[in-house]
Amino acid sequence: MKICGRWGQDPRVKRLMTIPGMGPFVAIALVLELGEIDRFLSAKHLASYLRLTPRIRSSAGRIRTGHISKEGNRLCEGFW
């Protein structure tokens, strides 16, 4: 695979591949999609970018979280 030859030795890819279940293709895709991780101010900003934020409903002081809201970066749509 040419893509693994080009990106497989990247330290970011190697580090992501230490996560159980993370293969080279997904690790490379994350590195290419996210770019420099420092551009995200927090993990919440990254989750929002990847559209992994839960839907939150609140009323009378009661907070309920639901399924992923699918609100965020439209470029990631269909990627996962």
C-alpha cells in the first residue's frame, strides 16, 4: 500500500495505532483530516468538529443527554 508507505512512519500515526482496534488506515485518515491538533482549544472542540457531541435537552433544572447530535463539520459527513 502506497498510503501506508508514505504515512505509516509518521509519529502521529504510530501513536494512534497504539489504541486497541485502531488500524493504519483509520489512523492515517484521522491525521490527514485533523491536521495540526493544536488548532483545537479543547477535546470538546475536537468532538464538535467530528460531530460526536450528544444532544442535550434541559427543562426545570433537569438535564438529559441523548444520541449524537450530528451537528458539526459537514466535511466529515459520511466519513465514519
